[in-house]
Amino acid sequence: MDLQELREIAREEKARQKPVRVHCCTSTGCRAADAMGIYGNLQAAVKEHHLEDRVEVIGVGCMGFCGRGPLVQIDPDDLLYEEVVPDQATSIIEAMNGGTAQPILGDSQHPFFARQTRVVREYSGKIDPERIEEYIAVGGYESLHKAIYEMTPAAVVEQISKSGLRGRGGGGYPTGLKWATVAKMPGDQKYIICNGDEGDPGAFMDRSILESDPHLVLEGMAIAGYAVGANHGYIYVRAEYPLAIARLQKGIQQAKKYGLLGSQIFDSPFDFKIDIRIGAGAFVCGEETALIQSIEGGRGNPVPRPPYPAEKGLYECPTLINNVETLANITAIIRNGADWYASIGTENSKGTKIFALTGKIRNNGLIEVPMGITLREIVEDMGGGVPDGEVKAVQTGGPSGGCIPKSMLDTPVDYDSLRQVGSMMGSGGMVVMDDSTSMVGIAQFYMEFCRGETCGKCVPCRTGTVQLYAMLSKILKRQATRDDLAKMEALCEMVRDTSLCGLGQTAPNPVLSTLKYFREEYEALLVEPEYLNGQAALHGVSA
Amino acid sequence: MSVKTLKIDNQDIAVEAGTTIMEAAKEAGVRIPKLCHLEGLTPVGACRLCLVEIEGMNKLLPSCVTEVWEGMVIHTQTPKLQEYRRMNVELIFAEGNHVCSICVANGNCELQDVAVEVGMDHSRFPYRFPDRHVDLSHPLFGIDHNRCILCTRCVRVCDEVEGAHVWDVAQRGAAAYIVSGLNQPWGEVDACTSCGKCVDACPTGAIFKQGSTTGEKDADAPKFEFLTAAREKHQWTR
């Protein structure tokens, strides 16, 4: 395979594609509402109306507007049909011959779409993720060729550094710095790991990327391998994402067949193979050291850092571990240059971020927005606001993050601003809460999650989350006093400061941030010690 | 071999590069509380009692796994550390069923010693009273999960020193427990050599010799430092 052959595949693919393409979402969300039935009916209708010459139906990845799914979009007319049911499929095809389509016609110019900046999701929902030719037709694998033939590994690392890309898994560590560290580590064997163990409640960005455009991640990993000198990559995907796993498997096979992965990629001396490892259901395996233990076949327990994986990671070799979304940004940076990427976003947070916008909001779904956009723009303009009542808070960062109150909706979405207000960027879950939501209940929900997901290795996280959950439950049952609240705050600080890994260190965040902004809700639930004594006396026990 | 000079609780000390903070503190005669670490076994940094403050760092670091660096200024007994350690021990006591008065290890228990050391006289957190079981299927020994603090010393000593790998950790979080064999009764695990190293390594009364009663367990935890030194450095004196 050389560049000419790659472009020949692209040409053939474009020639093969029909003038009218009917995109039917076949991702997990829409599948749950029988998207596969719609897909089948659309294909049958095309055949029935003898439109095969100019119309083709393709199963695509996520279009983003998941709350209104299943979605069907007609290209190039840019018609978007929402909440389609299988029975309406025929009418969509009939509409092409002058009939009337039954499903709701959506507004593809709605701010939900119009305000997005699509870098990672550029071709999500536009190409068939199960055919590598479609990816190649939109310029796929050209970045890998460019990296191998026009750039030195050091130049690739420099581009990534200059782009200002930071880790999209939540921590926000500068990606270029991580790459440079691994690249400079001595040793013949290095590894690339793609962390696809997305587990925050309400977050599904990485699943969508893997399901919608798997080659984007594979190509990003190969470029990373070239840049740091690794010849082997692992994608760690949670078992709960069977479709993503299937599409990745198919993607790897197809890329290998074309010589885009495996030995001597593009007939160069660069080898890179990718294996998939499937998680076994532990949230903590998203923590990088636990993930490495899990790949090695051990119990998914975090281990103390340093040494960091960049120094001693998988099988004790220098290992570059990046999140799915981080790696999905790489091809665009190599293609368009670091300066282009750095022109998007803010001073210290460059590029775009995908959020899973969920909760009490009109428009649920995935959005890719430039860094620096305010929460208000996301919630009110793009999300269409809360269906009933008012926004109360926005939760970002999942069980590691915090709740940002309504009064702070003008906070720009970037790593540093979100941290300043006591939350964090996190992997991209964004849960909107309305004024019917109990903030103490939310804190309890996240603590229950952490209590169930702590590995149990270190004392503060294993025992602290149990006690914190019990304390929050006590408050909600109106059995806690002011002393209990003080005790809980002290325990939050202890768990945060002394836990071994990120899970424990951030587990108290939902409590601390709701205490910071909604303290009155906690206080309203407290009772006086005398009341408890009285209740105890009534039941003949001591308080 | 290079040497690093550092300061532990205002005391200057020079140690070999590669030494951990805990080893350096031992050399300086500074005691740092610990429960999961045992000299001679791989440190895991799990109990979090040995966390120390380093000047210029906002993170507390576990002294059992952190190697010293030149010019490090370490504080092992700040008010914050003392408070956190006390809470930590309270949490351990509240988590299991630790009743000293009827325990085989009473008077010879590292958990008890640490509780005294950090000044813990009661727990501010409610006791969880978990429903845990006792396994007496082994002819010589027994394991009482009520007294287990999940330090994993037994797991490591069996794995690293005896090489039998009878023990491991099952489940996660509050449900985690020390498991023998393939989740079999201890007495049915063929791999067990009945060497008793886990009895000696156990810091509490969780693993004990059958027949011992209250206060009769007399574990020999320092023996693993000797065993490892004997194997690796051929030093045969204790």
C-alpha cells in the first residue's frame, strides 16, 4: 500500500457511492428503539421503489441527537427525521418520489447542531463505520502516511505539543508532554494503550466515537506508536460496549488487510499491531494503573505512582496511555497542523470537547463544542433548557466531579475554570438538574456509586465511602445532627487526601461541591440532638 | 552507589539512593505507623497510615513505596497526619468486628498497637457489624474474617516467600475478602504447605494457630525481613 493506492481506494469508493445517501443511525442508543428494523425497512423500500441506482441506505454511527432518536438523515438534501419508527421507513423513501414522509422533520440548523464545532465527530453519522473504504474516502489514513513519510517521530510529538491538546479522560494532562516522556524513555519495547473503559454515569462519548468512527482511533494509535517508538497497542474497552468491540474488531481486520496496520505499514519499516482487551466490569479499571494490571491478567487494583506508566507501565515497559477521545483528535492535528488546532478553544484548553448532555433537559445527546463555551450556552441554547421549572445545577465530571449551581452558568467550559468552581472537566458527562432535584440525594447517588466501585485495596476509599454513604443516608432520613455534618466534612477531606488512586481522591467531590453551593439543603435536613434523644426514648433505646 | 541527604522530623540523615522514606526513617529512629507493609515483602501502599508530608508538595506520600530524593524535608507527625491516622484506624475498627477482649492476638496485635499509638480510644464512626465467617477447615490453622483488615500480607507472604499462592483477594469494596484457593475452604487447598507463614505475617488475630485462645497468639512478623535478607544477601544472622 502506498499513497497512490490509498487515494485510488478513495476514488473508487466515491464513484461507488450513490448520489442520495440515506443515513440510518445504527448505534447503541437508536438500536434500543429498533433502529435495525428501520434500517431493514428503508432498504426494502428502496428496492421496492426501484431506486437502487441513485439511492443507498447506509447504517451510520451516532448523529448526536440521541434524545430524539432513532434518527434518519438524507444526504445531500439535509433532511433529518426524528423519532422514526420502522413502519414510517417506507414513507421516507416514498417522499423522494413526491410522497409525504410521516416522521417528524427535525431542524438540522437548530443551535444543538449549529453551535457545534466538529473535529472528532466530523464524520460521525456520515460514514458507515463498518467499511474502511468509507473512512479512506474522507481522507482516512492520510495523516498516518503523512506522519510516516513527511515527519520524524520527534516532529509528530512537537506538533501534538504545539497543538495544546490535553488529556480528554478528565485529568487534562498535556498530551504532547506525555508523548515526549514516553518517546524519550530508553528501551526497545514500548506500548500504546487506548483507554476505552468509560464508566461515569451518564457518559457515552467514547462509546459513540468507537461505534461511529473506529478507524479514527486506530489511526490515532498508530500515529502515537510511530511518534513514541511503540509497535504494539492495546485498546481496553469495557465489556458493556459489545457494538464498539465488534466494530473495532472489524476495523482492525480491514486495516490489516490493506496493510494499514500490522507489519511494514505503507511499505515503511514501521510496524504497529493493535489488540483489543475487554474489561470485566470494574469502573476502577479506567484508572490507568489498574487498567494495566487488568491487561496483564491481574486483579484490577491501582498501584501507587510513581513510577508512572510512561516510565514503567505495561509489562514494566514505557507505556503511553491515552483516552479514546484524546487519540481521536490526533489525525486532525496531523492533517491540519498544530496552529489550526490551537486556534480553537481558550488559552490553556485547546480544541473541542464532546459532552454527553443528559438529565433534565430538552435536547439530550452528544455535542462537540469548542473549549471556552459557557455552560449557559450549552444548557440554554443548545440543550433548549429544562422542560419544566428551572435549571438548578449542572453536574460535570461524574463521580469525580461536582455540581455547578445556576448562578455560575456563565463559567466557561475549560479545564481550569471548571476546577476553580470545584468541579472538573471529567470525561464528558454533563447532567442537568432542575429545581425538583435534591442535591443531598445526588451526593448520595454518587457516593453509592463509588462505594460499589472502590476496589477495596486502600483503607480510606474502601471504608470511607461506606461511612460517607451511611452519613448521607442518615441526613436524608432526618436523623443527623450538626455534629454528624461536621464529621462527614472531616471524613470527606481525609478520603480525598489519603486515598491511593484517583477514584478515592475524587470520590468526596460530589459531596464537597454540593456542600459548597447547596449547604442550606443539608442544613434543612438536620435535626437537634434533643429530638433524636426524644425519638430514642419513645422506642426505649438510647440514641 | 550514590547517597542522598535529607531531613526527617528536623533530623538530618544520609541514606543510599533507592532507600524508601520508611527505611530512612527507621535508620533515623523515627517511627512511622503502618499496617500493610512488612519488611521482606513487596510494599503496596494500601493502609495509608504511613503517609507523610513533604515540604513543597501538596500531596501526602506513602513512605513505604516512596524513594527518597536529595534535599527532601519530611514531616511524619504533623497535626493533619495525626488526625488522618486516627480517623483511618477508627475506620478500620468500625469496618470489621474487632473485639480485643476475646481475640487470640490481644496484647500482640499490630492493629491494637497502632490504635494506642495514634491515640484512638473510641470510634466516631458507627460500627458496621458485618456478617463474616470463620474458616476452621485447615487442620492446623484458622482464619477469622471478622478480624481481617485486608492488608494482604498473607497474600504476599504466601506468594513471594513461600511460593504457594494460596491466598488472594476476592470481590471488591466493602465486600472484598481474603480468599483461599479457588474460593475453597482453606483445608481443601492442595497448594497450602501448612508452613504457617501467613499466621506470622498477619498483623491481627485473623489468621491464627488452632487451639490458641485469648491473648495467646504470638506472631513472628520480623522473621520475613530475616528470611528475605538470608535469601537475597546471604545474611544468616537475626
